[in-house]
Amino acid sequence: MSPAAIRVLRLHPWRVSPHRAAAIQEALAGHLRLRDGPRRLRLVAGADAAYDQAAPLVHAAVVVLAYPDLTLVEQRAASLPVTFPYIPGLLAFREGPALLRAFEALTVSPDLLFFNGHGIAHPRGLGLASHLGILLRTPAIGCALQPLLGSFQEPPPQAGAFTWVRSGRHVLGAALRSRTAVRPIFVSPGYRLSVRRAVRLTLTLCRGFRLPEPLRWAHQAANRQRALHAAAR
């Protein structure tokens, strides 16, 4: 497959004010589709980013694993200057450019994406997983370590237990106990997935750790990318 396995939609600029960024999210939310897809899973990808305390850089990594055996197929990384402040709810504008650069370097096209961030469980319904899922035109799931929107009851302590995250009458995602007696992760569909299927797929990819495997691999890869840059200074 050619290096252009993934094409990114160029729907907006990235260097914008926080006010403009929120307006872009509100406009993009109209592109959201939550119907179930894909029907067959062959490749799953995790995407995460790490930050350098000594330099204003964001180090992004994308790791593609074969499904269901989760063997490594490909990994790519990219490091770019940080051009947007840390503002809860606007993570895509801080990490998105570097993550998309890493995705564009892939020579395979994943069927499903996992992001270390939220999907629709977001004040404007467009967290990192929804935002980049739209731009990559690929089903996506957000898995975050902290809730951003909605209320939930603490799930039972055993691995696999979950409770729904709700905002009013709407179910936005789930608080999922991915490992026994460990704090839950917060799962929400990002793009082209229902809430229930996003939870089911996440459960199938949890293999004894708090993070699902694609994100665990991506987290490690992002840290390696940061270490490489630090060693080169």
C-alpha cells in the first residue's frame, strides 16, 4: 500500500484563538455520525501524545495492531511545536496537528482508532476522538482517564464492569473498570460507532491493564519519541 494510506480532511486551520476553536468544534459536530461501523476489524490503531518539559514540543505516536491477536503491524511518530494552550475541551487543537502528521505517515489504513481523550462526552459533543475521527473518516473511540462531562455511578470493582455516563437523558459513554480494583476509564464513541459498541470493542482490547492495548502501546511509543528528542539535545 502506498504511503498515502490515510488522507486527512482539511476542514479548518489549527492556529486559531480558543474562541474560534470552540466555534470550529460546534460546526464540526454537525458532521458526527454514530452508526455502527466497521463490520470487520483487521487493524486497530492507538494514538497518544507526550509533552517535553524542557522544550515546547508535543510528541505524537500512532501504533497499528492486528486484530484480534494484537501483534504489531506499524508505528509512526511525529514531533511538532506546541502552538495552542492547554484548555480542557480543546485538546484537539493542542495535539491534533502532531497526531495527524503521524497518521499521514502510515502505510496501512486502520479500521478503528483509539484516542487518549474523549469522544462525544464533551461540552460541545466533539472531543479529540470525534474531531480526529471526522478528519480521518475512520471509526474512533475516546478513552480518557478523567471524566469531562456527565454524571455516573462508580462501577463495581471487578474488571469488565461499567456504568453509563449520562448528561440529562442522554447516554454519552461509560465508566469502565478495565482492571479489577483500579480506577475506571471513561469510554465514549468518537465517530461512526454507537455507545454500546464502543464499550464492547474497548472491553475486547483490555488485556489486564488499565488502558486498552492500542492506547497502551501508543502511550509507550509517544514516551519513546520524547526520549529520543531529549537524547538528541
